[in-house]
Amino acid sequence: MKKFGTYRGRRVRLDNPRYIKPGEPGHGRKKFVVYADLGRGKVKRVVFGQPGMRIRRANPKARASFRARMNCSTSKDKGTARYWSCMKW
């Protein structure tokens, strides 16, 4: 079931990363945007990802290196870019 919330008066889909569209704030500076549900009715906009880079999830060495570098085993806060980057990897 899809969850929706309100962010600055707009209805947004929660916890669903997507590409930043041209003309949207952050386009060209970051690759993805997600509206994170922080609980108790709080919604936060999180932008993450380097626009020119690919996510090489299929490469085991690259995946292990990224997850070790970002310390993904301890990322628990949905309000951070690190959490969502680790989820993509």
C-alpha cells in the first residue's frame, strides 16, 4: 500500500526515491529526491546522489567498498542522505 503525506501543503508519496526532474530544486546538483516519513506526522525532503555517477550494485567489489565507506551497517535515520544512498546500494 502506498503511503502519502503532506509536505509544505502538497500531497507527496512517502519513502519512495525518484529522480529529480529538470526545473525542480536540486536538479543538476543531486540525483534523487525522497520524502521521508519521520513519524508523528513529520515529513522531510531528502536529496542525495551524485548526478554524474552510476550505481554499480551488480559489481560486488564496488558494492562492498561503497557500503564500507558509507558505514551502511549503522545507518538507521530515514531523514539522512546516507540512509537512502545505502538503500539504493
